[in-house]
Amino acid sequence: MTVAAQQQTHPDVDEVLLSSTQLAERVAKVAREIAADYADRQPLVVGTLKGAVVFMSDLVREMDPVPEGLQMEFVRASSYGAGTASSGKVVLGATTLSEADVAGRHVLVVEDIVDTGRTAARLVEHFASCGAASVKLVSLLSKPARREVAFEPDYLCFEVPDRFVVGYGLDFDERYRSLPYIGVLRPECYGGH
Ligand code: IMP
């Protein structure tokens, strides 16, 4: 199936919040802002698995000028399990990085969504404690209404309302990640609000 065919809204999606065109335009804009800011630094771009993978792959390809020495790495951060409510505890798991790789580097964490803010805050704190020269965070989405710890991303593509969203890398129970848009999941699909 082509992307165009897949883009017919999935039956479990109530409403498309952000179309693939809107995503592409905004991601390109933020990518250029980042590229300009990192023109004289070699960014260590660290994506969170698995939600940020789709966003990160588009983001790095839109960076212009191409940041010299850009490196891509990944870390697993989980707080959700198979539900839609955060467990409150953030666990950093498998990573392609060692502490030594981070020391002295300019780390740019790539997140899919800042919800309560716990994961983002934990990631920034973690890389700072590994001796990074700087740590910034870019997020595709933010739900300010849900914040439990004060955290604002350094770069943000979109603010979204307090609704459970899927697509463009975001999942519910490992489903819907490949949808090319951000859609609101029908509450009956997760037994939610
Ligand atoms: P936080 O620690 O509460 O900010 O949660 C961040 C993580 O929760 C994200 O990286 C997502 O994996 C997940 N998450 C939060 N809201 C949503 C959503 O609406 N859809 C899918 N995943 C979400």
C-alpha cells in the first residue's frame, strides 16, 4: 500500500490533528533552526526509542546546512507500559551510547512527546550527569495541560490538547506507529477517557 492510500484515516482514529503535510513543513522549519544553532558544534543527536524514530529520521534529513560531525544514537525510555496513563517512574534502558561517548559532547535529545514532563526531565538530567558539554531537547509534540514537572523543550514542533494521539512514531500498545499523520485515538480503542 502506498503512503497516499494509507493516509485514508485509520478506522480507530477519531480525528487527524496534524496532516503529513503540516508535519513535514513544521519539522523542516525546526530542523533548519537547529542546524543554524549547531553550525559550529558537532551534535550528538539521541532519539528515544521507539516513539521518536520517525520524527528523528525526518528531522535530521531536513537539517540545512548539514551539521558537521552529526552523530545519531538511541536510548530507550519507558514510563508507560501498555496503558495511556504514565506510571510516574521513568526507566532508561537499552542505549547505543556509553557514558564516555557523551562526555564533552553537545547532546540534542529527540522526543516524540512531552506529556507529564518526567521522561524529558530525566533524559536531560541523565546526559548532563554524564558530562555533556550541553544538553538540549527537541520534541515533536507537547501537551502542556498534562505537565507534572516543570519542563519546556528547547525546540518544539507542535502543542497538542490533552487527548491521546498516535501516528508518526507514536503508538498505543505498539500499534499505529506507521500512520503518516498524528491522529486522536478513539477512546473505545483504549478503554480511556
Ligand atoms: P512523560 O514522561 O509523561 O512526559 O511521557 C512521555 C512519553 O509518554 C512519551 O515519550 C510517549 O511515549 C508517551 N506518551 C505520552 N502521551 C502520549 C500520547 O498521547 N500518545 C502516545 N504516547 C504518549
